[in-house]
Amino acid sequence: MTIQPTMRAKPTHHPVSPSMPTTRYAELAQSLVKAISGGQYAVGSLLPTEPELAELHGVSRHTVRASLKMLQDLGYISRRKSVGTIIESANPRTVFTQSFETLEDLTRVAATEVRAIESVSSVKLDRALARSLGAPPGSQWIRLSGLRVEGGKRAAPIAWADIYIDAAFEHLVDEIRRRPEELVSAIIERDSGQPFEQITQIVKGELIDAPLAKRLRVEADTAGLRIIRHYRRHDGRILEITDTRYPADRVAVSFQLKRNRAPG
């Protein structure tokens, strides 16, 4: 059975500056990771408390909590009631749990998976590729291909990604290269002035072939997870498709399903 969860992005009426940096909680998370990896906080010791971290870094406790959630998802820390935040590892095994409820969750994933674009090409979808991606045959796209790596590390790559953007946005390629930590969808939204209204995600299990296995540093025919996302604007047109392939032992995807309550 194929499950296609849908996430709806809430339109924003706040303009975004082209020079806007990575989210503050992601910046704090990266700072804490460097401190843990560099030995400032020893494995087995406690991190400072949320109020202490907030004061130390000049941020809100909400920002601290979001940062600590990222570190917990990545395996650096654990959090125990009445004990505190414990450093579990300075170099955890790279297994990512992608938990999605909102568009902001995609931003969190983007902050941990940095693009390394290796090639850019114009593509007209033939029937086979169109069927594979769930896109219209004959449509024109710009494909940006490369590895996804954990920010700032030289460990094994997380995944291989093919990002397809509508050919009308070819002028954004240089900006996408300059901002490897930012969602391509955010760059397109900023350029077009229109938010994406719907994101559809399709998750498939498949084997990783030999050429891709070499790039991902796994054995050929290793089990993998393929995640395809369609980014649609208000009129239903797809402006971006991401096709990402992960070795199965490097990612887990979590969805939260809620029962609709009957009226009355």
C-alpha cells in the first residue's frame, strides 16, 4: 500500500529578505554540535539548562528547545526528566528520523542535510521518467543533482538527490548553489512571491544500484528508501520535484495521523 501524506503550507504575509540566514534554532544547534564534537561538553556530562543556554546564546527558551530537539533527533543528546540533557555521543551514527507535521519540519530537515550540487542539466521528461516522478510527460525541468551530506562533516553521505525545478526558474540555479542549507522551495517562493499551497510526499522502498551505491558508500543492491516530493502552488501546478534516495539504515520517516472528529 502506498501512503501519500499531504502537508499544507500556511501562506505567509511577511516578506523574506534574500539575505535571511538559516533559522536561529538551526544555527544554535550547529553551534552546540561543534561544542560537543570539539570536547567542550564531554560525553556523559550534562548540557547547561534551557535558561542557561538561552542566556548564554542570547535566544529564547523556545529556540533552545527547538535546537535541543534537533540534537536529540541526531543522536547527540538524550533528555531525562529530573536529570537534564545528557551528552550521549560526540559523533553519533548518521541515522535521521524525519518526522513531518508542518512545512517547518521540512526546514528542520534541510538544516541537517546540506546539498552538494554536482551537476545541472535541462531535462524534458520522457514517459518512463515522468511515470517514475509522477509528473507530466514532455514537461521541461532543470535538474540539479548531487549528494546530501550532514552539515560540516566528512562522514558517509546521507543520500543522493535529484531536484527538478520548473524551467522558468533556471535563473535561480546560482542562488541555489550559494545556499546549500536552504530549501529550494523557499528560494522559489521568495522569487515568485507565491507560497506553495501543498506538498505531496511519496515514499518507496527499492534497491540501490551499483553506480549509486558507490557514491553512497554502500554495497550494491542494498535496501534503500526513495522519497519523492511534489511542491504545488495554489492552482495545482508543480514547480519543484525532489527525488531523494537514502540507504535504508541512514533514515527513518515518521508521520503523525490524526482522526477527524465527527461534528457535534
